[in-house]
Amino acid sequence: MSGSKPDILWSPHHPDRYVICDSELGLYRIGPSSGAEETTATLLAINSDTPYMKCVAWYPKHEPECLLAVGQANGRVVLTSLGQTHSSACKELVGKEFVPKHARQCNTLAWNPVDSNLLAAGLDKHRADFSVLIWDVSSRMALDSGASANEKLRLSLAEADSGSVVTKPLYELGQNDACLSLCWLLRDSKLLLAGMHRNLAIFDLRNTSQKTFVNTKAIQGVSVDPHFHDRVASYYEGQLAIWDLRKFEKPVLTLTEQPKPLTKVAWCPTRTGLLATLTRDTNIIRLYDMQHTPTPIGDETEPTIIERSVQPCDGQIGSFAWHPSSQNRMVVVSATNRVMTDFTVFERISLAWSSTSSLMWACGRHLYDCAEDSGGGEGSAERDIATKMRQRAGSGYGHDTVQLWRNHLLAGGDDPQLKSLWYDLMNQYEPLKIQGNKQSLVYSGIKNIVKTSSGATESRRSWSGSEWQTDVPRFHSDERCLALRLCGWISRGSDIDVETFLRSLEQEGEWERAAAVALFNLDIRRAIQILNTGASTAKGELNLNVVAMALSGYSDEKVCLWREMCSSLRLQLNNSYLCIMFAFLTSEPGAYDGVLFESSVAVRDRVAFACMFLNDVQLPRYIDKLTNEMKGAGNLEGVLLTGLTNDGVDLMESYVDRTGDVQTASFCMLKGSPVDVLKDPRVQCWIENYRNLLDAWRFWHKRAEFDIHRGKLDPSSKPLAQVFVSCNFCGKSISYSGAAVPHQGRGFSQYGVGGSPTKSKVTSCPGCRKPLPRCALCLMNMGTPVSHCPGTGRSEEKVDLTRENKLAQFNNWFTWCHNCRHGGHAGHMLSWFRDHTECPVSACTCRCMQLDTTGNLLPADSS
């Protein structure tokens, strides 16, 4: 290809070899480089025996191995090789020439993929000759009688000894025209598609006198999709055309490229519907993904495609070639200096995340499925919140409205924030013996309770169980007492002693916390006793005795060795409650930052401490600061401060943003939020998202239970009736209920249906009095209540679908097939289809239950 840009041809039988064609033929082998992930190309052979090359085609069969057909500027086609050892068959073919009658340029070559002896050549126009010549490479020398005497003499003298010149083609097509591109159709080896001067033509070798053609300018670079044999690409200047040979009147898709003309188009051999194009003087290869191209239906139907651009190298690209077997791999050669680049086009990754936390993605021909590790062993990652919510929903989490604290056990009992939340809700919404109208304050959180305080009374109390009789200032008021009750430190009622709370902490093994609470109530002897008891238990820590010994040496002197050592060494203690005990003992009255800002201590304990030891100025300031901190962190312990108010919604929003736990947010907000809070768009969004999650998990029963639970706590959320049965005659609704128009007839017992004879039945439309359809099984009019489901002898398989005795039983519902229009009572139909597949009506072969995709779909929460 003298004077033109290089081209690349991959070997059809060696995946690691290719040929670069420009002024000479160069055979390269590509392989991994030593000690690196990159690849290198090694030059194996060079062939400079065929000058004036215009096009090259590689022989498609394995034998001969490296046989190439070269089209020259004078129209000759020469068979050559690249220095490989040849068999006898190859030696007979190498050097053979195929000469047209009149010399003109050869534009394109194509081997027949089935009958490899056939080689098609496309030539420029000549007024007295054909432009498409199909040669039989196995034929012997033959001088065409139509050739001139001088031509015969020249060929005879030059090639008489070798016998390697063929001048008589097997087929001649396209008279008085020019052929710029051609290819064999993969669907039929006898069909040849050629890009002629102003049309695309399909020639059938079985009848060469006729052809199928379409007028178009897009006649260059015709190429058949190897995965869809009826799809063909061609181009003209900067315009790309996609053709469907089944509808050959016009292209199914026309794409306008860059202003610069196209130089090459090629279908990917390893990827369905991926077409690569190259324009002149550019370093960009544009890709068109027609993976999901639909079959044209109407004249105006165009397939949808995805366009991409890749840049294999920095310099201008001369040509490229797809690898025949490696997925999405190509080799690119620069326009100058033969700089080659091995490049892989990475696929777009499609992700799919199931509602059960399984992640699946597709990349090329690979499909990856990634499931969450449920081992739960040491070092394993924390489970996804969706998995947690799904397990909690299966255990009935959030539905225990009698003993609210049990909900954290239903959630697994391993989340301290959920434990704190449900205990706070239990303390806030269980009845408290409160004088006056302060009950509403309980629902608004400690922050609002503190703000409404009319003033606290300061009192001084000395230490109990210590020889030091120093008085410690404490503050009392009704609001502070109420806050201590909400924190759980004191019991409900008039008793304000913390002994009950201390015993409960000891039973749970929280020795350090119990000792700290006892110390904050100025009972140092009780704190020492708790630490000694904790140290003596099997699970107790031995250093608790050491802490108890240190407490026993407490001194209230401002400057003493005990105080200095406790101040310096308390931060080295592992337990935060032990740390704040010494912080309290070494702090000045009113300056308890070491206790109040210890973040690892429970919020309820810090708030209770603040209500006891901070004055009316310090307490609201501290509560406001702590509330803002909880809201910013989304810490559920802050619900104790905010209540289920607007501040509580802000806190819950931060929690949901951090964790994604819409389940807890929904149940929490429904528990006791005011109506205006429930109407907050954020709250409604959490509730609807949780309902959608239950449906996605196929927890339809759980979602129905949640809707019932929601309706009880928020009556405004009850939906209106959305589905009703209408009369086929008058179109009015038919409702079977106690309010329906009763039928003043005889009792049900005479029809063989159990029930009270005083029950009402509606067997006709309340509007027009037309009779309702009859059940296909019991033959009674629809609307007649039933108490059993005939049609099956296996009573042990009968299922009460309602699970409870409701006013309107599901067995009485109207049901019918939308295909055959037959039906009856829902209970009867379900009993029938447990043992049968066809409709119960005689001579009807409809398989009613199999028509609906949800007919065989069981809920995931069914037992």
C-alpha cells in the first residue's frame, strides 16, 4: 500500500500473530513482556516482493498457513506468503497471479469463508470489462480467448515456464461499473455483497444474470456482523449506514460522524452488535453498541444504540483490527512509524441490587453474583442494614405495643442505641402518676421539661458512709424529678429512692454503672459495696477491688496526694463509669465537665446527673448543647431529650441518613408523635419506603400487619376503599356487609350452608335487584356467606387465610378468572385449585390459576 496509511490483518488461525501492510508486509507475534503486564510485538518476517499493494486478504483456512492475497495497482492479484515452511499445496499457490483483461486498480479482496478456493476482487471501472471478478485459486493457467494478441504473447513469454498466471475468472459481475468494497454474506456462501459505484448490490453465483440492489452513496467498507448475519454496515464520507438485508430498501439506521471522512469500520468478532469506526487524522475510535437492537417492524423504526469513544493512544491512528478471539481486544497502529498499541475496550458494567442484599453485575460475558457474608465470625464485616431490617421484620420488631422494651430484643438485643430508644419510649408513653397537666410534657422530651421549670430548690447533703461530712449542693424541683423518672433513675410514684434502680443494675451485671449512680447519690459506702460484690462474681473484674480501695481513701481536702493521684490516673481506667466516678470526686461544685462530656457514658445517666447537680442557668444550657450534639450525630439516645417532636424528627433524619434504618424511624414516629409531626414529609417518606421494602421482600402479610398497626396509631392514615365489585347490569357497587340491604328470605341452613338463620345474605344487586352470578362449585348466588369450602376431602390442608375471625371473611369474597369469566367464592376456588389445574366449569379448559404470575408466587413470610 505504497503512499497510503497502514492496515492490520489478524491471522485467522494464530491468535498471537498479525500482519501490517503498507509498502511491505510485516508479520508480527504479540505476547507478554518479561516481568510486566504489558505486551510486546516481535517481528517474525518481512515480504517486499509485491510492490504497489492496494489491498490484502488472509486465506481463511488453516492450510496453507500464512497465505495472503495481494491486490495491486494494475489489477493483478498475487498469492504470496511470509517465509513460513510450506506444504506442497501451499507451494503450488504461492506466486500464482490472477490477471484481468484490462489493467486498472484493485480496490478490495475477499476470500469465500466456506469455499476457500473462491477469491473475489473488486476493480475500478472499465467500459468494456467487469469490475467484480471471482477467481478460482485452484485453477490452472488459462489464456482468455478475448485477450489481445500482444497480451497473450506477453503472458506466454513471461509465465510459460511457471504456469502461475490465471486470466480467466470463474465469475464476472458488475459490467461497466466500479467496485469499491465487497464481502461474502455469512448466511449463504453463494451470495456476494458489493459496494458498486452508486449502489449496494447482492450477487447470487447461482444466477449471475440477476442482482438485488439499492441505490445509495454508502458503498464503502461493507462489512457483515458476524453475530447477526442480516446486519451490514457501510459508509460514505462521514456518514455510517446500518442495513438489514431482510428489509433492504433503505438503511435501518444512519449515523453522522465527525466532519472528517471515515476510513474504516469493523464489527467486533467477540461481542454482539459492537461496531468500531475510525475517522481520518484522529486518535479516537468511536464505538456503537447495538447489542439490543430490535428487529425493524415499521418503516420508521430505528434501533437504539449507545455511543462511546475510546482513545487507545496519543498519536494519530492509521488503522485498527479486532482480535478474533480475545474479548474486546484490538491492536492499533499509528499513521506513521508503525507504532502499535495493544488495547482492550472495557465493557460498561451493569449493576443490579436485589432486595435481599444480593449484588449482581455483568461485565462482558461474565456475570458476577455477590451475596452478603452471613458467617458473622470474628473479623467479618457488619451486616447491611437491609439484611438487619429484613430479619427484624420477620421477628415482629416494632409491633409489641404492650411491652415496648421488648422490641429491642426482637431486633437482636445487640444494639445499645435501640435498647435506649425503646426504654425511653416505654418511660415516656407508659402512664405516670403526675399531678396536674404535666403529662403532655412527658411526650415532648426532657429539653422542653427543663425549659418549663419554674425554678429549682438548692439543698446540701453530706456524704453517706464516709467520715467526711462535707456538704455537696444539689437541686430539686418537680420538673427535675420528672426528668429523673424518664431517665430511669427513680421509680414511678412518690418514691424517689434509687435503690430499686441499683438492684436492677446489679442483676444485669452492670457493676461499674451501679457504683457510679450510688456515688452520684452521695452514698460512697454503697458504691464500695457494689464494686466488691462485682469483683467477687465469676464474671467480675479483679480491678474493681482496687477501685473500691481507692474510693475508701476519699478525702475532701483541696490539696492532698489522693486527689492528685486520682486526677492524673483516672483517664487510664478502661471503664468510662469508673473514670467519671473519680472525675466527680475531684471536681469543684458546679464544674463537672469531666462527667457531663464523657461521650462513652449513656446519655440518660449524664442527663440525670445534670438534673441533680447543675443550677437553673447551667442545666438548660447543657441540655441544649447535648440535644444539638445528638441531633447532629443521629444518636437515638437523644430521643430522651427531644421526644417525638420536630426536634425528634430532625434527630431521626440524621439517624436515617447515617444508617438507612427506615424501619425503626417508622415505628418510632408512629408510637406517639403528634398529628402534625406525622404529617411531616420526612416521616411519610420513611413510612412509605418501609412499606415498599416489605413488598419487595414479599412480606405481604407483614406489610398488611404494619398497615393495621399504622391505622391504629394514626387513624388519618387509613386508606379509602379502592376496589369494589360492581353490578354487571347497573354498574353500582355491591358490598356484602352488615349495612347491605338484607334479603328477607329463608335462612342459610336450607341451602346446606352453616350459620345462623338470622344472618342476612345479599344474592342480588342492591341497586337493580338483578341476581348475582352463581358460584361455579356450590351453585349458590354470590353474596351468600359460606363457612366451609367444599371441593376437597383433605380437611387438614384447609387454610384460614385471614388468620383471625374478621367480619368480612376472605372465603366469602367474589373471585373470577379474567380470561374465561368463571368464578365463585374465594374459599371454594382455592380449595378447587389445590387439586385441579383447569376451571371447575364443565367443558372449560382454561387454566385459571396459571394465567397470573402471582398465582404461583408465595409470600416470603408465609409459614
